[in-house]
Amino acid sequence: MIMNKYTLYGGTLAFGIFAPILFPAYVSQITVLWLMVVFALTWDIMGGQMGYNSLGNILFFGVGMYVCAIVQVGLHYDVAEYTAFSGAVQVHFTTSQYFSGLILGTIAAAFVSSLVAVVFGWIVFGLRGPYFAIGTLGVAIAAGELMGAWDYVGGGGGMSLPGFPGESDGSAFFYVIMFTLAVATFLFLRWLYASRFSLAINAIRDDEEKAEGMGIQTNRYKTVAWSISAFFLGISGAIFGNMTGFIEPLEVAFPTVTFGIFMVLMALLGGKGTLWGPVIGAILFHIIKEITWTYLLGWQWVALGALIVVNVVFFQQGIVGWVQEKWPEKFGIEVDEQLGIEEDSQTETAK
Amino acid sequence: MRLFERIIMLDNISLLGMAPFLNVQLLLDGLLIGSLFALSAYGLALVWGVMNVKNLAQGDFVIMGGYIAVVFARNGIHPIIALPIAAIVMFAFGWLLYITIIKRVIERDLFTSLLATFGIAIVLAQGLNLAFGPDVQVAESGFKTLVLFDGNVTVSQAKLVAFGLAAILAIGLVTFMKKSRMGQAIRATSQDARAAKVMGIDTEKVYAFTFSLNAAICGAAGVLIAMVWVIQPFFGITHSIRSFVIVTAAGFGNLPGVIIAGLGLGAMEQFSGFILGAEFQQATVVGVLIGVLIWRQVQQHKHRQVVQ
């Protein structure tokens, strides 16, 4: 297993580094692949490890995107004027202006998203089970609608972001950043899931009342977990907004029915509540999606919905969960034959 | 620009103050539409209360019923005749959905049914989009518009007819639940599924019937909505959220509550649509949902303090 683990890490790293060199035509697709990995990993903090299935995590992606855009533009221009005359007035950002804006914007995006998570956590964490899922879905939909009505950031028409300085379109730059983000998220979560924190949030998943009875400050843990996932989602939003160069509330920033659902589906497909599950699910889902999307001609959404149903109803443990059930000894899980009950595999492999 | 919009908003509010008939108009429109919301919300309360399935495809059932009416209207058949047919078709569709999917999610955790029905909702909405296109459609009913209060308030006859039909359906449903064997079995199962089983009720059949009945109610509500309002493949999610708002506010097994919440939501949407503008309609529904959830939480908080 140890051997296996290092080949897995090495293989992923090698793919991440050499893929853009080997397949230069697919750089943007592979960048989105790493974005998907971030989505699935951050969703799993809540959905998999803590048992709070949010349908509205995309909120933080959009918030990060808009915060970064406002900071980037606002450092040098008046944002309201910028959006009002978008396209009509040529604005120019020098290289240093661009990068300082991007760095500050990304930092601001991460922290504002976390802050939003704390504030919304206060509202929605009293909700349990389905109410939580519907409440978060509602918050995300409302955020998109309200953003579309806010003229300061261009309303429904959206706003264009500063262009990447120099000759290139910056795809290689954004690739490196997104890949680094995905790796950083993974490593952070690997560390987090090995700490006491993961025991606490797993306890919340298994039985929140008992966890509370044991003296775990459930609300504090829930808020921290949500702001961690918001932190990384905010950064990913800031980067993705700059990558596409144009942001708009419904399709790019708060795509509840596309990215917002993909993140749930990817984590479930790979196996929720495991460290590698979301990564595997994201890679598999993205490859399937990129290959089939162009050939399905409008049926892709029907296929997506059907995939959700099949995944949830017939294959809820996901790929990693299924492998764990099949070969528990490879994951260091001991099956007590006498009891005939498998141990809860999820907490074991999280380490 | 912002200031300008704000002035319009204030203007709209003061307009309501100056013209009392406008209030009557909005209230009447809202209540008439709200009765249809209450109908599909009652279906959701039924499914939620009896089999603990949170059906996010509720709104898409409504839209499906609406498209059945549209198809009939195109072929020259009146929507009211389409109403029972849509109910029967949707009943069969609900049964089919039950034996293929829903049956497998009843015993599972809360999120499974929510996500599975969300998947169904996506399939239905996108399927309808492929079949009928994304345009807004109406089932032509040929009813006239009534004029009240010296022309200050207008009511379309179609809305009154729809309201009447919704009321008849609701009374029929209540009678069915109270008097018929199946209705009694449904109520028994919702009280205690295990005890019902012991008493010889085939709970499996009760679940299947409940889910199909819900689909049929939604189909009927959809026909009426297509008749008095507009339908579009992607309006389903808004209808689903409306049903959730109403059920969350009213609770299950509380028919008067569902009716009042439905009528209230309809009226609230009309007023906010007038004051804020029609593009805020979805945001209003979602805002009300969040408001209801927060209100429930405050209630629970109070309850907890009392327990402490």
C-alpha cells in the first residue's frame, strides 16, 4: 500500500507538470480539471466528512470571483464608472498593476469568502438535513439573482476583467496557479483529516446530538469547516474569473445548476468522506464530461441528471468506498469476521 | 442609475397608497394564483409526511402537467378537459417513477431522496426543453376578463375558474383522505408505518399510491397554471421552492396552514413583483424561503431555551 501511495502521488504530480507540455491544445481543459478537483475536495469537507450536504457552496466561488474583480479594478479605477462604460472606454493595466491587483484581489477573495461563510453559517447551521441543503441552495440562487441586479458590478451584463499583460493569454500562468491551488488544497486537507479536527467533524456527521453532549462545540467546528471550504473556493473563483476574463452572475459566477451540482456529483462519484475519493471522482467526471459533452447534442443535461440519480440511488458509496468494501485489508481496515460488521472505513482511510 | 431605480421603487409604494384599487387588484391576483401553489404544496406535504421523501421534482411535475394542457390546447381541446387526462397521465408517470427510483430511496438517509429527486428534476426540465423548446407558453382557454369596481379592477375569468377547480380538487382530496379506505391507509401509514404494516396494510402499495397521487395533484395544478399563467421548462425549480416554502411554513398534515401559506405567498409575490419589478420574482420566492427558515430557527431556539 505504501508503494501504491507514492506511485499515486508521483503519477498525479507528473501528470500535473507534464500534461500542459505534452498536450498544449488542452491546457485550459486541464486547468478546469484542477478547478474541479478543488470543487470536489472543498465540498467533501462539509458533505463527506461532516455530513452537511450543501447544495450552495458555489456561493463562495462567485463571491471570490466578484471580490477579486472589484479589488483588481478598484485599485486603479472607479468600479462603477468602469462597469458602466465597459467596452466603450479602453482601460490599460500595466504589468505591475495587474499582478499586484491579482495578488491582493485573490487574498481579499479568500478572506471575504470565509467571512461570508461565517455570516451565513450563523443563519443556516441551525438547519439540519434537508433543510440545510435547500437553504443553501436558496442562498446560492438568491446571490446570483441579487448580483444580477447590482449595477455597481455591471448587473446582469457582467464585467470584463483586466487583460493578461504581455503577448500571451496567460493560460500557462493560470494553469500553474490552479494546479498549485489544487495541490495545496489536497495537502492542507490531508493534514486536516489527520488532526483532531477531523475527529470532531466526523463525530458531528455520525451523531450531532451526541457530539454536542460530549462537549464538542459543534457550531464552532461547523463554522470553521465551512470557512475552510469557502477560503479555497474563494481563491479558485478569483483565479477562474481572471482566466475567463469576463464575469457574469448567472453563468460564470453563480452557476448553481452546473458547477454547483458538479461538485456534489464528483464527490459522490469518487466516494464521499474519503481523501482521494473527490480527486478521483473529479478527474473521472471531467474526462467523461469533456469526451461526451460534444457528442450528446443537448442530451448531455438529461444524461447528467440521470447520472445523479443512478449515482445516488445505486452507487452511493462511490468508487473509493466500493474499493474499500471490496478489499478492506488493503486500507488497513480489519474486518471482524465474528461480528460480521465492517468497521467504519471512512475514518480509517482519512489518515 | 441606482438612485433612479430607488425612486421608481418608492414611487411604486406611494402609488399603492394612493390607489387602493391597485391593492385590491394585486391581492386578488395573488390569492387566485396562490391557491394553485397551495395545491402542489399539499402534494409535497403528503409525500413528505407519509414517506419522508423530499421531492425536489415537485415543480417539474407541475410544469409537465402544464405541457400536457398546452399540447391539448394546440389541438383545439380545452384545458379543463385536459385536466383529468393530465392527472391520470401524471398518476401513471408517478407510479413508474416510484417503482424505478423512489422505492429505493425511502429507507435511505435524508439527503438521498433530496439529491435523487433533484436529478429527476434536471432530467425532466431538460427533457421538456428538448421537446418543447425554451419559450414561454400558455394553454389558451378562451375565457374573458371581468371588470369590477367601475373598471378599476380586472379579473380574468380563467383565474376564477382555476380557483374554483382548485377548491373542488382540494375538497375532493380531503374527503378522499378522510373517507376512503386508501385515504385512511395513507393516514395510518404516515402516523406509524410499522404499526400499519402489522395491521395488514400493504405499506409498499400505500407509498406507491401516495407518490402517484402527488404527481397527479401536481399535474392538475400544472394544467391550471398553464391556463392562467405561463409555463417554461425551467420554471420547475421555482415551483419546487414555492412548495417547500409553503410546507416549511405550515408544517405537514396542516391543510388550513398550507392553504393560508399558499395564498399568502401568492399575494406576497404579486406585491413584490409590482414594487421591485418582475425580474425579482425568483429572488422573492427564495428570500421568503430563507426568511421562513430563519423564523423556524428562532422558534426552535426559543423552544430549546424552554427545554433548558
